[in-house]
Amino acid sequence: MIRIAIDAMGGDHGPEVTIAGLQKVVERRPDVRFHIFGRDERVRPQLAKFPRVAEVSEFTHCDVAVRMDDKPSQALRQGRWKSSMWKAIEAVKTNDADVCVSAGNTGALMAMSKFCLRTMVSIERPAIAAIWPTSRGESVVLDVGATIGADAHQLIDFAILGSAMARAIFAIERPSVGLLNVGVEEVKGQEEVKEAGRLLREANLKSMDYHGFVEGDDIGKGSVDVVVTEGFAGNIALKTAEGTARQIGGYLREAMSRTLMSKIGAVFARDAFNRLREKMDVRKINGGVFLGLNGIVVKSHGGTDDEGFAAAVELGYDMARSRLIDGIRRDIEAFHGHIAEKRIAMEEDSAASED
């Protein structure tokens, strides 16, 4: 059984959406169990509407619900040990759950996750990884907002984290990894990006196939399985893509309803538009995974509906089922083993030259 801790109070709609989303998960994932945290007066009426969810769930009342506009420091100070968000994260720490899912305040969720679960050994900063639809299928993009700025070693950490996630969800033995840059030439870009590229190329890790630099348009093309960048650029890219998808959808609706002939044409093209809508449905790829922590935390979009929340829960399910954390730890050990071997070799060469 995969055990998932749910912060039912998170998001713009709270239990009305989260519990309805769990109903969809139960229908598609019969081996799942939930531990739901939230306010009794809000959660129990929803569980009564979805008895199938209630059958596979344990519920714990929590006095505090983190608000969407709470500052992370405020939420951490006031919500520790009492809030539904903290309790859901803590369930992962105590091994009562395999993964935590929340649609709540992103800053508060990250702050509490870092405080409760701590970062893995050798990982300086966690990252938020998103699934990105591409012309070839899907890619992993990180970081999309956890950190602002990153040095070479932090970018390498992101590459290791992202490749482990890609193996887990795409079943690719050696995912291709690219560093997002202003050009594909080795002389272009910030020094941190160029240094990270050099180190990844030299390491030649078995866990990934380092592709080199990629540009912004390569994300949509699906040129690589994993795109690595720091959080400022990654978040802008993500929000730009989401906005562009909505903009194109608005243009199509306007164009198809402008004249009688366009309306008739829209009727005949209904199947094609339905396929396009399916491709551009952001609910299907909802869920950002917090990587680099000693446990799996998935952040759902706060304004999503029940289908979107179900997608985030199923993403967490897949991460837990594939034992993502174990894979990340192996990859980290392999990379730092390479660095240690290189350091020893350099010291031996230096000692030999002195002799």
C-alpha cells in the first residue's frame, strides 16, 4: 500500500476540492491509503459525500489551517505542531506516510518541509520540479521557484535530483540532462552555468546522459528529458508557458465564435479541438515535487479543481512507488564518489611531481 498524507485545508477551495480529488485517485489507484489532516467541521461533511474515500482514510483534526497569504515565517511560527500542513509533512518524517500532498501556501509548505524533513546530506538547497508537456511527450524542469540564483554545485545537485525523478516517472534508465542557457555554445552564459556544465561532462555519470546547454525553445521541443536552471528563470519560464497556453486558448475560442462560418467549422473540428484541449490541460500535469529533502512533498496548484488535485496526488503516488528517495541517495553518493576519486588523483599527481 502507498500511504499518502493529505493537507485537506490547502488551496483556494479546501476540502471541497481535495476530498473530491481523492475520490478520483481511489478509483484509479486501488492500493492507496490516505491520512487526512484538517478541521473536523470542514472535512467530515466531505468524507460523508465520498464514502469510498472515507473507507481508505484515517482522519486527524487540526486546529490551525495555514492561509494562502501567510508569510512563510509566520506560518512556521504559528503553524508548527498544530496546522494540517505541518501534520501532513510530519507524517512523512515519522514514516506514517510515504508522501505528503498539499495545495497550500507554497512558501509556507517549503519552509515547513525544510524545517521538518531537512535536506539530504550534500544537498545545499531543495528544488521544485515540474512536469512539462513537450512535442515529444514530457520533461522534468527544475528549479521552478524554490531558490533564487544557484552556483555550479547547486545546479549539479538539481541535475542529479531531476534525473532521478525522470527515471522514476518516465522509466528511462539514463535520462538526458541539459542546462538552460542563453545559447548552446560553451563560451556563452554565466560562469556558474559553464562551470556546472564542465563538471557534469567530466563526471560522465551513469545515472544521466549530460546533453550540454539548451535554450528556452528546447523546453517545449523536448530536446532533453531534464532541463536544469535556477528558480528565478525556471519560475518565469513556467508562468510564461502557462500564460501562453491560456492566451492561445482564448484566441482560438474567439476565432471560432466570430462568424457563422467559423462556428460551423468549429463543429466539424470538434475532435481536433478536444485533442488540443487535452494537450493544453494544465490540470493533467499539476503538481510540483520538492526534491532534495528526506521525504517526498508534492505541491498542488492552489486554484486547481478536483481533477488537478488528483493529478498531484497521483504524481506523489508514482514517486513513492518508484522509491525516488533511494534513487536520489544512490546518485548523490555516485557523484561525490567521483569527486573524491578526482581529488585523490590530483593529490597523488601533486605529490609525485614534488618527488
